[in-house]
Amino acid sequence: MEIAQNGMTREAIFERLAELRKNDARWQEGRTYGYIFNPGRDVTEVGKAAYSAFLAENGLDFTVFPSLMQLERELAGFGARHLQGDRQVVGNFTSGGTESIILAVKAARDCYREKRPEIRLPEMILPATAHAAFHKAAHYLGVKAVTVSVDPASFRADAGKVQEAICDNTIMIVGSAPSYAHGVVDPIADLAALAQQRDLWMHTDACMGGFLLPYFRRLGEPVPDFDFSVPGVTSISVDLHKYAYTPKGASLILYRNKALRKHQIFTCSHWIGYSIVNNAVQSSKSGGPMAAAWAVLNYVGDAGYLEIARKKLAAVKKIVAGIQRIEGLRLLTHPDMSLVSFTSDDVNVFHIVDEMHQRGWYIQPSFSFDNSPAHIHLSINASNVGWEDELLKNLAECVVIARRLPDGTLAGLIKGSLEGVDLSAISEADIMAMMAAAGVKNGELPGRMADINGVLDALPAAVREKVLSTFVNDMFSQL
């Protein structure tokens, strides 16, 4: 791309942007069950207006923009109270769950550098359902991720397996509230008790559920304790741009006290310039997301969120019951929140996903890993309420069609061709040839993804990662 020599007109710019969006998911229609959390037009407009009002303000230096410091303190205070923290709990605003998680791991690592300097390779224990962001944090920060299997029936973390994995290098235990994959809350109290016994950092990843679960509890749902009411919980990550429906990116990272949070902060005076003090990963950052989060929270209000939760809970129960009635489908476990995962023992789930996409639905395919099979995931949000009957009707129809489609022929051929091959040494050329055989050419994906997803699902996770990295590296080339 070369920028326009004499500039483009406003009309031409927005015509081009509209053209670029024509193949995007039509999330405004309420048929997208992932990535987008749509609160409706009026709430969205409030968020946009607040975002625009603070678009230029820079969160790099809170002494220049004290308004942003005030907003951040108020948002962190809300998070602390919402998650049953006392006056000692502190926190910061971040761009999303991944940044919140990276900061928690960074704080734990630096804390134990002081407490236990003899540890050269710190380890954190992750249930197999812990979010991939923890693996990213481990990769970035030089912390070893030790993964342990979860209970094969409930898919909750197994405290016994976590205990077995604790060693002299362990600094951190992670639990989810709920896990993204299956929507169940880990036994946080049991994990936190282990952390207290061994003087370890305990992080609750409540990015998905930290905002919504307290409302479900108020509606009478048996939500397990997961927050600062649990002794031993050190830090909590909670997203606002999911079920609080604020514009992206908006998340909070909270700590039980300032002594723990200080390890998150980065400062630098070792250069010829102004001293830098960062309370998060980013330096320069727009105040827009923070102002938008504050505005939306206060616009919807507590009563409004409780009513949204009530409608969403009813929708979740209807969808769960409907899936259980469809022949060939099986819930992986009963969810604690609004994340639903189901599979099939005799129908290719990737064909079901393709068929649903053909009908304008976005539902998410998930690969097999550890003791969880390939499955379909739904993140149910406010805009999905009211679509339950049509979703279930189309889903039942798609299962019937998918049952008649060929199952995994290409995956079987590719898997067979790789037998005896040292997959750890597979070349980029081999990967691109494999992807071409699956229908991927010139960085573009085919309309139907079942064959590609089947191939990826058949590969070991480490090889799958290499394939995806190679493909994405090729896809993002110059235009």
C-alpha cells in the first residue's frame, strides 16, 4: 500500500472501509457466539462517545492527565468491591485479559525473585484449561509453564494433580473462573489452600466470569467462591470488555494489597530522557477505552446488569437443554456460566461448524487437547438472547447434513503421509505443501474449513503450533 498522493476525501475513505468489512462476521445480527460482546445500540453509542472524548488523552503520564488516574482508581475500586475485596485491594486498568495475565505473572516472578532468589527457573502450574495467555506470559517472561490434566468428567482443575506438580521451583498456581473452554469454575478454594500451605502465588483468572458470576450468584445460581473472599487468592484478572459490554480493550488486574502490586510496576531511569513509570505493559495509550469502560458501567448500572444477566441465564439454560435433545450431540460438561461446549461421538464437529457458518452463524471450533475432544464452543452474550429457537433448529438440521458428509479423508491422508517423519524437524516448505493440499493458497482460506481443521486436529499440539505460525507468517505479507 502507498498512501494517497493528495489525500482521499472523507467519503472515499469510509466507502473503502465499508468495502473492507463486507466479509466480516455480521455480529450486529445477534448470530455471532464469540469475540464480540454486543450490548445494543444505545450502550454502544455511550461507549463510543466517551471513547472519542478521551481518544487523544495519553495514559503514559498520569501527572499530565489526572483525569485518567481518577478514572483508573475508580474502575479498580469498583473491581475490588465487585470481587469482595477489602480496602487493601488495589489494581490497574489494562488493554485486555492477556495484558492482565502477563502482569500477574510478571508480578509473581519478580516477587519470588526477592523471596526466593535461589530459584533460577521459576515454574507456574496450569490446569490444561488455563488460558493460552499464561503460556504467552511464560514464553515472554522466562517462567516455565507446567500443565496438568483436569478432571475428565467435569473438566475442572484437579487439586490433587496440582499438588503433585508442586516442586521447589514452583512460584504460582492458576485457576479459572470459569475456564474459557468449558465454562466451569475451578475449585479455587482448594487451589488457594495449596498455595497458602506452600507460600505460593495464587491467581484466579476471572477474565471471562469475574464481572458476570457475581450477578449469577445473586440470581440464585450455585457459583463457587473464586474471588478475594477466598483466603490465599493473591491476584485476579477480570475483563470489562466481555460481559460488562464495554468497548475493547478494557480489563482489570487486581491484587490483594500494594505490597504485591509493586512487583507489577516497571520504572526506568537508565537512559538520557524522562524517567518512565509504567503501571502496565503499555506506555503510550489512549484514554478512550478507560473512559468508555467507566461510562458504560455507569450508564447500564447495577440493576441493568442484573437484568441482562437474568435474560442471559435463561438463554443459556434453554440452549443447554436444546443441545441435549439433539441426536448426536453431547455436552462436555454442564457450564457454570454462559460458555457452552459440546461435541459429537459420531458426527464430524468441523462439518457442523461449516454448515452453521453457511447459515450465517458464527460458532467456534476447538481442537482436541489433553482429555478434551474436538468440540464446538459458544460464548453467549446479550445480543444472542432471543435467537435460541432458531439456533437450535439450525443446529439440529446441520447435524443431519454433517452426518452424511465425508469424515476426515484429507486428515487421514496427511496423517498417513507423516508417519515415520520426524515432526519436530518438519520444514516450512512441507507445511506450506500440506496447507495447499488442504485448500489454502495465496494466504486465503477456503469457504469450508472442515478439512483444514481436521488436519490441524490430527497433528500433535507442538506441530499444530508450528503449522499455524508458518501459515500466519505467510498470510500477513505486503499488499
